[in-house]
Amino acid sequence: LVDDFTVDWGGATDVSPDLFMVREKESKVTAPCNDYGHQDPQKGDFYAGFRAYSKSPKLKRSYLQVQLTQELKKDQMYCVSFDISLADLSRYAVPDIGAILSDRKIERSGTNPILTEPDIQHKSNKTMVYMDGWETVCGTFMGTGEEEYLIIGCFGGDASIDEEKVRRPTGNDCYVGKAQQPQAYYYVENVKVEAITALSECRCSAADERNMDLVYGSSSTLPEDASAKQRIEDGGIYYAFLKRMP
């Protein structure tokens, strides 16, 4: 549990998020192999994890919370981002993943979810289904001079969440013989809150919809005097990005 290993990060309800660390002896919360799947850290030896959604009454949502190193400044624009990855053994993927910035620490007793409009969310609020690596949730926020805490999680109500069933991946010894779990569980890393002066500075290209890059195949056996129609029909177009992404 995050609360057991760090004083900076914690939960916002009675359900604690998890902290994963690289260790030789495999356990529930080691990296890259753990009870939820397999994921390598992007940097260093740690990443966190939270439960965004569940069909089981025994598996309650969790939230990541951290106190900022300093209060946000009034009328200062910030680029807020974090990287997430859906755990391999999740049966579901969900939208409504985001972050809120608060002027006080959230210490909600019980296990009920936090239902609110997040301050930071993917621009299309898409279902976050990516497992093969990390993708970015990113947005801008205008400080009021009072924000001190950042909370990451899923903020939509169970009744309104349009969950998506995902296939169990294969081919990794980490979860051979392990069944999917009735939840949407996400790993989290690379959390940033950075002051900016213009919207263009908050690029977060990984947070945008992944547009397929088109690469034109120029090899051809056509004669030099071939017509334009013949050249178009002979041309090859290849997709530089082709993975299980929406």
C-alpha cells in the first residue's frame, strides 16, 4: 500500500492505492510482474496503481493523492499530466479518468467513490484501454492561489460509466494461469504539474488521439511514362501505428 511506503502519497478514502517497486522476489506489488499484470516502469524503480472501477462489491475504488510542493499561484496557468496503463488482468476499461486540484486534503471515510467533474481529463474523455505501454492524461488548469493537493482517479458514477470489456492478453509468463479480474485497474507514473505561459506549451502529444501516421511506399516497377492513375493504383500506403487502440 502507498501509505506504508511513502509519506508524500496516499489515498483519499479508506481504500488505499498501491505502490509497485522493482524487486527480485516477486510479490503482489512488485514490478514489472505483479498480481494485476506486467508493466515496466518508465523511469526508476516505482509506479503507483489505483482501482478505477469494479463489478465486485469487494473491490472498491481507490484514489491517489499527493500534496503539491507549493500552492498554485493565482492566475498562473499550469500543465497537469500523468501517464497511465491499464493492467493486463483487468476485465474492463473505463473513461472518466482524471485529476482534481483541491485547496485541502481529501480524507473521506468509507469506501464510496468521489463523484465530481475532474479538473484534468483526456480531451475526448475516451475509454483508457492501452496496456502495451503508457499513455498520457493531460490538460491545463488556471490556479486560484489556493490549490495544495492533487487527486488522481475515476470520478464518474457507476451507473453512468460506459465500461468496455477487454480481452485478456496472452504470451506473458507473468500472468499465465491467472484469470481476469472484474475491475479496471490502472498503473500511474510520471505525474507533473508545471507552470506555463501559453496553451501551446502543454503539448502532451501522447494524450491526443493516436492518429495513424501514413507512410507512402515509393518502390515501383512502373515505367517512367506511367499515367497518374497508374501511379496511384500502384502506390502502397502503410500504417506506422497499428496496435489495439481505439
